[in-house]
Amino acid sequence: MTDELIQLHSRGRTLEELFFFKQNTVLIEKKQQLQKLERDLKTMSGISGISDAAVLRKLVELSVQAEVLATLLIIPLIEVAWADRKMDEEERAAILKAAENNSIFGGSIDRSLFEHWLQHEPLKGFLESWIFYMQGLCQLLSEKERQALKSDILQRARTVAEAGRPSLKSKLSRKKDKVLRKLESAFTFTASDLHM
């Protein structure tokens, strides 16, 4: 296993621990269910919400854990919704719609996995851990795969951010815009990042 892959798996474990709250037995049970899933493209797409086949094949090739994939979609949505320290009903509905539209709910994952984060503000460092993981993952993807993943994730996050606006003409809050910029930063890295 290459150093980059070892670092990626280490980042994934950190992200997984933050997301699944080791002390929360409901989330631990869901994590165990995810670990038992068959690792095929359809399942991977359902878990992550990622639809690009090349990206999915790469994730399978890199042995990215199913429980980490489940966080790839939901963390950006949760973070942008909670950017102003509250979650509006419109934002909550947008998150659930994004999950349902991408077949996140169903055979492999149910709504209860997300309910905690819809009701509780994310922990400090949650977004930074996600960014750290994504930067490591992006180093292992081609430019085309990275752009497809970026577009997919940022489009969903922007939809949630816009759902909380009082009107279509109003601008996004500075806090939501800041979170969107942070999310975007996960997909860009410098040459020095390659040697982390």
C-alpha cells in the first residue's frame, strides 16, 4: 500500500469516528450495517450519492470504506445548513430531498442515520476533517474524476445553502458562503500537499 493510500485510510478513520460518534449506539449499529454491504458500483453510488461511474470505480479501487462514503455527501450538506448555527425547515427538507433523490435512503441506509445531524450542530473540526480527507482523496483522483466529484458535492451543498434564503433575490449569508468556499477548497491543493 502506498503512503498516500495509508494516509487516506487514516484520514478516513478520523472522519468516520467524528461522524459515527462512538458513544452513540444507533449510529454504531448503522456503521456495522454499512460495513456488511457488498462493494459494488450500485451500492457505492447509493451510499455516497455519487453518480459518476469513473469516480465510483476509483473509490472501489482505492478500497474507500462504505461508512466513509456515507459521509461524503452528508457532511457538506449538514455543514452548510448549520453555518448560521441553526437549521431551517427548508434546509432540512433540502438535505432529505438530496438524499432521497440520490437513493441514499432505502436498502442500505435509512433516514435515522441522518437524523442526529439534522437536529444537532456539527462538532468543531468536523468540516476541517472532511476537507483533510477530501484533499487526500483528490490527490489520488485524475483531474476529470476530481472535477466530477467536486461538481456533484458542491451542487448539492449550494442547493441546501440556497434553501435557507428568505427569498430568491436575497444573497447567501456570509457564513454559508464561507462554508461553500471551504468545501470548494477541499478539491484544490498545491504541490506541497502531495508530500503530506
